[in-house]
Amino acid sequence: MLMTGYNLVRGRAVDEFRAAFTLRFRLPAPETLSVVSFLRHLQRQQPFPHQVVQVTGFPDLWRVCPDADGLARMLFRLFFERMNWLQNQNPYVYFILPDGVTFNEAAHLCLRLSPGLYADVTAVFGHMRQLSSDHYHHTFTVSQV
């Protein structure tokens, strides 16, 4: 199923996303952007190369950034500032997560990147809606928790 907004997918949900994309757009694969390229497009308000983009490397931001809380605040601020622009563009943004990354849901949804390393995605997007065990979604209307 294709959904506009932010999508965090892994495992089986990645295959379902790519199959739905091919069926709807009759193209072999969606455009791929690195997370850095995606953030640059967002910061500069440059249109994405296609209405559907798959973004790779999202967990790597937390691996290289020593201040996880500061990173989450910076991403939230950027997504909040570009909320209206994104709603007007109405893209399908799929963050492709490696199978080794797991979802840990408690008060906040976190990505478990490795033992002892977590990424708080609720601090970035707000409360995400679980569509399956491998797929979480949020509209472009990010909300601070």
C-alpha cells in the first residue's frame, strides 16, 4: 500500500511498498535518495526527483551523531518548518530500514539500531501509526510530544 507522508518500513513492508509502486506507476523502482540528499531537498525546498522516494541511511544519522537528542530536535524543527511545503508537494516518503533495525514501542517509538543505541522517532515525527509489524506511518503534520 502506498501512503503519502512519512513511512518507516523494513522487511516485508519494503517488498510490499516496491510492488505497490511498480503496479501504480509502471516503473521498475522508485527513486532512491540518501538521507543527506533528502534533507538537502527539504531544507532548500527543491522538488524531489519523483512523487515517490525511498530514503536510505536514516538509522546511520544516529550512528554518526554523538548528540541523539539534538539530532531529533533538529530533524523535528526541519520537518515542522517544511510541513506546509511537503503537504503541497504531497510526496510518498519511504524510509527504508535494514532488517537488523527493530521497532521498540513504549511511551515513544524507537528504532533499536544496535545493542544500546536507539533512535527516538516519536521525538522526530510525533506519534506514528502502526500499519503492520514492519510499517509505521505519519502524515506531514508533525507534532511535538
